[in-house]
Amino acid sequence: MKYNKNCNLVVFSSFFKNMKYSALLPLVFLSQQSLATPVLWTGNGSYYDVIFGQITWDQANTQANGYSWEGETGHLATITSQAESDFIFSSLAVQDDHYWLGGYQSDTSGLNNEGWEWVTGEQWSYENWFSGEPNNYNGNEDTLMFQGVRGGSWNDGDGVSGSVGYIIEYSLSQVPNAPAPAPAPAPVAVPEPQVYQLLLTLFILVGYLRRKYS
């Protein structure tokens, strides 16, 4: 078996029995692949999908930000309610393993369950930690994992190992409730040259009349 890093292909060499030659059978697997079309959750208007492949949290975060679907921007999924978690668990093929989510611990100086944030800047209010988590095992677990094998509960991971892919969310804005841009100032009306000429003529006429009748 030979792995080619440049094109992410895995080539198997197979030799057939009772034949005078060997055949090279190329079987191609994407290093990261989606097995389904993103599914829409009407609860927030976002689409969700699962991307399979051995990948770190940082790589998954970068990759997800580069994807889009139906004009909506991709990012690591942010789960802010039990209803959203239930939808992901029941709608995607995530019941058998662990997957990166868009949560990370920005401040690791406090307790294990403090300083967690979403990559989108959404408020961190809903939590679904598995019993005993987050435990910051080995002192370096500051990224969020979705545990399909445990009903969609959460685990804190080291950002490198333990995941077989990530859950991606496509939403119209990565920063919900972002303030609307300030309206553009109204254009200032600039008089046409003919207007200037008319005003000048009126000014001269008024001056002439004042001198004539004074």
C-alpha cells in the first residue's frame, strides 16, 4: 500500500492468483469527505453536514471556514440548544464516534468549564458535557468534541487526536446578531453650472434694480 501525500491517493497493488500478470488497482479516497448533502434545520436556517477524515481542530476550523453551501458561509458547528443538538444527532451519520465542534477554551487559567467560546462569537449559554467533563486530561484539552457514541454529549479534546472528522454548519453570518452597518450619508446636492449662472444673473439684476430706484 502506498500513500501519495501530493494528491491524497491511496493505491493498492493486488496480484491475482492463477494469472501470469499482476494488476494495479487504484482505489481513490478523499482525505476528507462528506457522505451526504447538507441538511437544513428550520430552527435557525442553517445547514449541517459531517466531514470525515483524520484532521486536527485547527485544520478543521480553517477548512470549514473555506466552504460554502447555497450561498451560506461554513464554520465549525456551534450548538446552542438541545433542539439543535438533537437535530444534528438524528440527521447526520455521527452516532458512532467523535467529531470536532466550533468550541474552544480561550482562557485556560481558570476552571476546566470556564473560558469556553464559540468560533462565531455567539453567546456560550447552552452546555451538554458528558458526566465528568470537561476534565482537561493531561492539561491540554481546550477544544470541543461532539460524542456521537454518547448521544451527542460533549468532551474536551486536545485538538489533535480522538476525532474522525468534524461537523460543519453553513449559516448566513458567522457572527449572529451583528450590528447593522451604519447607513451611508445622504449625497450632497451639487448645483449644475446652469444654476450658478442663473443665480449670478439674478444677483446682478437685483443690484441693478436697487441702484436704479434708490
